[in-house]
Amino acid sequence: MKAAAIFLLLTAAPAFCEQPWYAARGGETALPAPGQPADTLDACPKLNALKRYEGYADAPAVKDVLEVDAQTLPLPEDDLDRDSLLEVLDTTLDYWNLRPDTARVQLGEASYDAPRLRRTLKALRELLASGLSKEELLGALKARFHIYRASADGTDKTVITGYYEAEIPVTRAPDAEHKYAVHLKPADLVKTTPAMGVEFDYGRYDEEGRLVRHYPREAVHAGALAGQGLELVWSAHPSQIMLLQIQGSGVLRFPDGDHIRAGFDGANGHPYRSVQKLLIDCGEVPGMSFKDFIAYLSGQGPREERLVDLNPRYVYFRQRPKDSRPYGAIGRVLTPGRSIAIDPKHIPLGLFGLLKSRRPQAQGTGLVFKDFSRFIAAHDTGSAIRGPGRVDLFWGTGAAAETEASSMKAPGELYLFVIK
């Protein structure tokens, strides 16, 4: 899955005033000019209470991932096609085939190495390709596999949301309307490691040689990346660029109908803040689908940039071939409907499991909701996916994927398998 520092919008003495981009702007703030009406958000307690590097998103709903009695596993029904099932298994097995034998994952109190996970996936592929009935498959899963479940306090539920390959209109060059760039990765961007002793995932070395976060979204809008040749395409709306960044990949459509594809290529190290959740909690907007929320932001005129800047996290992209598919954090293509994004601190990448929940389905001009169950694999991550109780299901590409994924938010059950 998926930037400006919010405190710049709220104080007259921003904590980022030592940054060169801030000095270049003459020390200005986002507060209204004399005689200009104050933005109602300035009085929002939720905004004013946020600390400097604090994220803002839904709280994790699930406490832990624990091994459970096999009898808790539901009937393994699958609402998708067999080809996509075999594809997601083969993609996951390929991931583990290229990992060293010493690679390990932690699930609950147990640790499993790469050879064990290869055996798991081979056994699952054999079972799922064998044409067993659902009842026979359930018996085999119970007998041959350890079963883990994302476990909440008294609910055993996880929160399921959706993401997709976004499509946004763009131009090849800037003009009076299209003045917001989709940026390539800066040359000075550093991917951090635990050994570096910092809490952020990406950063840069400042003029004194300190490893710091890269520029927040508001700084980018103020020109912090200008003059480096990093502009891939141009958009009329910063909210649509934020949409692209949250989804992690997209189709960039030109006025003549031509297009290019873009994929994630790093971020700025700032925490993710959900602008939608902030505006709901501040009483500005009611709950709505994410598609409708982006439309709301795009209609805010000059205020749009200020609202988008509430999310300091900023994502960079690389151009991908026109006929390519979105890639996940495992470095392989995502399988629509089966690849999920997780928090790898709690659920390791490369695990295979069963997901049950309730999903929206486009029908005519509206949506209907129905129960579903399918096999999935943990292929991706996202800055908004935090805790073991959050799962983002990849929907794919196109208008239906956009509508359905944007409306997906439901409790569900997530089970994971490791061979005994």
C-alpha cells in the first residue's frame, strides 16, 4: 500500500524551520493572511494534539497472531478461479525459492525457516490442484498444517480494506492547471536499516551528515525537489497524486489516451496520516468511500493542497512498461483478489492462508454486499497497514476495482498455514 508536516499548518513557529526549503519560503506559515477567514480545521482538537512525527490512521483491531485449534478452521470455500489460485501459490513459492535457507519467519511463539515454507507451499499446491471436495480439503488442512489466526480481544476479527491500481489523468509537461508532479526517486534517498538506529524507513543525509527524514509533502509542494529532473508527469490535483501514492501503483493517462504505468520506488520516511480520518474526526466530512473522498478533495479549489498536506508521507515512483502488472513488496506481481498487504512486523511476507469477510460488488450503478471466502497470500505492505489486525486486499485494475476497493471496509477472519 501507500508529505507535509501537519504542525506547519498549526503553529506560527514550525518545528521544521531549520530546513532549507522553509528558509527559502521566507519563513511563511500556512496560517490565513490578515483579513482572510480562518480555516475551520485550525480549531480542530484532533489536529492540534498531533505530535511532530505521529501517524494518524485506524487503530489496530487485532492483538496478536496465534496458533489455534484446527477445529476452528472454517470450510475452505473459494469464490475465485483456479488459475489465479495456482498463480498466487506459484508466485509465493518462487519468492521462497530465491530466499536463502537461513531466512526465517516468526509466527506466535514458533519460528519457521525457508525450507519449511517451501514444503508448505508445495503441499498446498498439490492439495489445491487435486480436485478435492471442500470437506476433504478441510480434513487435509486440519491434519497436515499448523493453523494460525489473527486474534483480537474477544472477537478474532481483523479489519479488511481494499486497494487497487489507480488511474489518474496527467500531462507530459506542466501548465497553468497541471502544476503538481509525480516524482521519481531523488538521488539522495536512503533506504534505512535497523542497524542505522532510526525509526523511519527512508531518509537522506543533511548538510551536517545526519540521517534525517526526506522532505515532507508540504516541502515538496513548496519546491524542495525542483531542479533535479525528477518530474515524471504532471497532475492538476495533489489529491490524485496522493491517491496514486496510497495505492502504490497506477496508470498515468494522457489527454490523447496514451498512458504509462508507475510503481512504488521509495518514500520520504514520514508517518502516514489519513486525511480522510482526520477530516471525519474533525467533523468536516461524513464517512464515504475513498473514491468519493478523493472527488471531494479535488473539488476544494485552492484549499485542496492544504488538506492533502495534512498527510506528510510522500511516495516516489519509477516508470514501468505499459503492459506490466503492479508489484508487491516481495518483488513479484500481485494477483488481483488474492494478494494482500499486511504489517510485516506481525504477519510475515510470503505466507499463504484463507480469508473470510464481506465485500462490496458493483451492480449497475450501485453496490451490493456479500460474504466471501478465498485463499490469499501476503505479498505486500503499506504505510497505512499497521498491526496484525489490518489487511488490505488487492483488487486489481479498472473502474470496478476502483469502486469496490474504495468501498471495502469490513471485519473478517484471517487464517495462515504452515506444514507440520
